[in-house]
Amino acid sequence: MKKLIAAVLLLVMALSLCGCGKKAEAIPASVRMAAAEKAAAEAEKAAPAELSAKEEEAKPAAIPMTGSVVPQSSAAAQEAEALFDSGDYKAAFEKASAADASDPAVAALLGKAYYLGLGTDVNQAKAMSYLETAAKGGYPSCAYLLADATDYGKGTRMDKDEAARRYIKFVAIADEVDPASSDYGMSMCYLSECFAKGHGVEKKHELALDAANKAAAAANLTPFELMSLAAFYDGPAPNHVSNAADATGEYAVETARKVDAAKAEELYKRAVPGLQKLADAGNLAAVKLMGDLYLDGKGGLPQDYAKAMETYMIAADEDYADAQAQIGYMYQNALGVPADYAKAMEWNNRAAQQGNAQGQAQIGYLYQNGLGVTQNLDEAGRWYTRAKEGGSDWAAAMLEQTEATNPHASFEAHA
């Protein structure tokens, strides 16, 4: 009954959003209705009869459809937001930490700081309560980060169904953010991600590009959003990626994407100063992304495989899975080092054991082609399947190829 009520409320909310006038023009009403209908369908799915007390406690809190425009923040929050927008994340975090965390604006700053490691150490579990407060208070970017957290088990229990519902809710409210608000750039970047990757909506390149253009024009993006947008304009790439918002460590396989290399390079260059500052402060995601820039020769940096390897090693030695998978990629493809499939397997496995989809997919590739191991298409299929379940479109494409060429009558990867 509760699920049916939630479905009805969500549908009503969607209808109200469709009638919001000019603010709703960027996302067609049909798309909004599709998102609402999808949410309603999800809500009607049968749930387990009972959850244990422990499971109930771990279950992510629901995000209400609160509406749209980010509310006016307090004076203290505005000061912290100004510092955050200028890239002084440490000062912003200190200012926000001294303010009232029940203020959604303050909670948004603290949630982003802990979740992304901006001005403080990454603590995604600690970020969750702040992100929930901010999402309920009208900050769509925080609603997206909650979806990302539940999608990949960052600081909370992994729950793909809940993540899908959260993505749907985010898409339904994201376009309502006031362009003058500090949340606008982030929200548009994440909206572009949703349309590019099919999070909560059908993949639509035109809408992804529209949101990306809005985000790129914003002045207050963090280096992570700048890198994400640059990767979007850069188009399809090899098996590695320069995209902080893509937790799988790989680009989606897309054919509709139009490359804008000049726009991508402009965004990479905008990201470099802030990214280097975060890397110097010990942010491992930033360290890994600096390695990506050296690997590809982006953002005004020279292509330097030795520097890329050195940079990845800094993060890999701290057990950062994305960097470990990149090292595996370099050994696997002889980038600046002789091809060494044993080392590739070692580094890929270290990443894969942490659930990293890129590492899992690369192990699949080694088995598929018999590189350093006996060729085994069934084993390749199993690794590609894991990577596909982790969100890797590249692994999904390779899985189809492996199934088509597997001489066995039955494919064990699906057993």
C-alpha cells in the first residue's frame, strides 16, 4: 500500500513539474512523464515481506520530491558557498563545519566535501546524512550523489533498484535549479551524465549535450565536474578514462556522441590547476586523474607515459582501485613499459577484487585473447559479466563478442 501511495505521489509530482512553465522546456514533458512512470513502476514492485532490523537500518532513506529551486541560504552558508565556488575548498569546509548543519546549504557543502574529498579527507559514509539533508532541502546535485552512492556502494549499502529510483527522482527535479544558484553547474553536469549513460532515463545524446553545455558555461564547477564534461566532449576513448564521475572507470560505448576536441581541451585546461591542488593535498581521485592527463597528453600537459605511471603508482600504493586498473592497462598495452601480462593480471586483479569494473573487464580481455594465461572464453565471459554488472558498457560489448565466438554449446558465464 505504501508503495502504491508513493507511486501516486510521484506521478502527481511529475505532472506538476510538467506544468512548471519555461523552466521545464529543457527536458521535454514526455521525458519527465517517462521518468515518473518508470518511478511508479519501480514503486509497485513487490518488496520482501520483512527486513531484518539490521537491513532496515542500512536501507538508504527515501528522497522526497521536494520541488525545485534551491532555497535561500543563511549568511554563513553563503560565505562558505563563495569560498567553495572560488575553489578554496579547505576554507569552505572549515566555514561550513562551524555553521548550522541543519541548513540544507551547509549540509550540501559538507556532503560534497566528504563525498568527493574537497577540503577534507574522503568519508563517504559520513557524507550520507549531510547529502540526505541537502537533497530533502532542494539540492538536486546531492540527490544525484546519493544515487551514485547507492549504485556503487559508496558509504552505504549497494542497492541498484534504489539507485535507479534515485536517478529517476534526480532527473525529474534537476532542470528546476535556479541558474544563479551554486548548485546549478553540478546539477547540469550530473543531468548530462544521466542522459549520456541512461541513469533513470533513456539515453538521449541531444539532452545530454544540452545539459553539458549549460554546465560548461557555469563558473563554479569543481575539477571533477570539469574532467567529466571534458570526457563527454572528448568522445569515445580507449579502455581507460579521464572521467571522475564514471565509477566504472570506462567510457560508455556510444555511436551518437559528437566529438568537440577543442571544447574538451578547454575544459581539461580549466581543470588542471584545481586538480593538481587536490592531488597535492592527497585526494587520490585527483591523483589518478592527473595520471590520465599525462597518459593522454591532455589539458596542456605533455603525453608522458613515465610520468603517468609514476602518478598512478602514488594512488595505487594507497590501494586506489582506479589507479591500479590503469597500471594494469599500461602493462597490458605496452604504454611506456614492455608488455607484461603477468604484471597486468596482478594489477588488474588488485583492482577487480575491490569491485573495479575496468580491472574486471581487462582480466576478461586477457582470458579472451590468451595473453599471459591459457585462452578461456568461459572465464573471459565470467569476468566480462562481472564488469557489465558493475556498469561497464565496454565489457557488455565484449561479452557479446565472446558469446558469439565461444565454441561451447552452453555459455557458462550465464550459469
